[in-house]
Amino acid sequence: MYKNLFFKLKIIAFLLMFILIWVFLYIEITYLKVENITTNTDFDNDWINDIDDILEWARREVKNKTHYKSTYYSWWFPPENEWVCTDVLWRALKNAWIDFKKLIDDDIEKNFWNYRRIEWKADPNIDFRRVPNVDVFFKNNSLVLTNDLIPWDKENLKNWQPWDIVTFWAPQFHVAILSDKRNKNWVPYIVHSPYLYPREDDWLYYWHNNISPIIGHYRWKY
């Protein structure tokens, strides 16, 4: 008798646990899921929208394991097998036929005194590859969004969308592109080049809280 009762209680407990898991998953998928926005713009007319174009190229560099090397080049661009974190921007934008170097050089000419990383004289060889300059460019030309990043907060995370640009400050200057992938907390992945090789990873929240804080979050409508 007691064995049968114990067995029935185990079955009931199992069913209740199954129902609770199903309810939790339903709530997560239905109410907590953050939808990614996209775009209909196709700057290079290749039938691929610009966000997909940019992320596709960035992921190609992740796959190729382009080597991290911070060096000054007098011929503007680093070799194809080298990059730093800022190179992810102009190379990814180049895939959509957008000349980021020219755009930032033009903005420096117009707003010279806004650029804190210009040392008395503009240097087109390196200015577009310096994070402080990149930050000023996007501040001048983009929609400035919240720097608050709150996991599981749907309304907050709606502000964090694919192709948004994020800049980080001292002690380590850094820039990253937000991915269209999200983790279990709905925080976006980032595509960036932190150390040896470019990566697409779940480091946005970790980097913000443990390495250097986010000081800029931008959505550029070029």
C-alpha cells in the first residue's frame, strides 16, 4: 500500500516539475524573448541587407583568425592578416561599400577640436584606428543609446540590437559590434578583437563589469 502511494507521489511530483518547466519555458519564449530589429537598407545593392552584410564579413574574420597586432602603418591600412579592435569596423563596413576611413577623416576635418585623440595635427594613417576617435565620430553622427545593460530585462535589452556599436574606456580602450545572437539572458553577443584573434562571444556583460565600462552605445544610420 505504502509502496503504491509513494510511487503515485513520485509520478505527481514528476508531472508537476514537468508542468513548471514547460510554464517557465513558455514565459521565457513568449514574454522575455527580445526580438532583433533588422533593416531594409542595402547600400551596396547586393540583395543582402546592410546588417547581414556587416556581420557576415566580421564573422569571416573570426573564422580566418586574423592576428591581433597593434602597429602604426604609414600606408593607412594594416595587412589583411592583421588587425586591432577598430579594424573590425572599417573592414566590416567595407563589405557594404561604406568607406569608414574617409567618413571619419572628413568628420575630423569639420570637428577637429572634438577629437581628444588628435595630437595637434590630424594623421589619416592612424586616426580612424583609434578608439577615442571612433567614439567621437559615432557620438557626432549616431543615435546615442543607453549604456545600462540589464540581463533578463526585456525593455532594457530592446535597446541592444545587431550592428549597434559599443565603446569601452580605461583601463582598456576597446570597440565592438553587437551580434544578432543572444545568450540565455538575452544579452547580445559581440564581434570584436580583444587579444590574439577576433571573436564572436558572450563577453559584453563581462567586459563591461570586469575589464572596462561601456562609455558609448550607438546606432549609426549612415
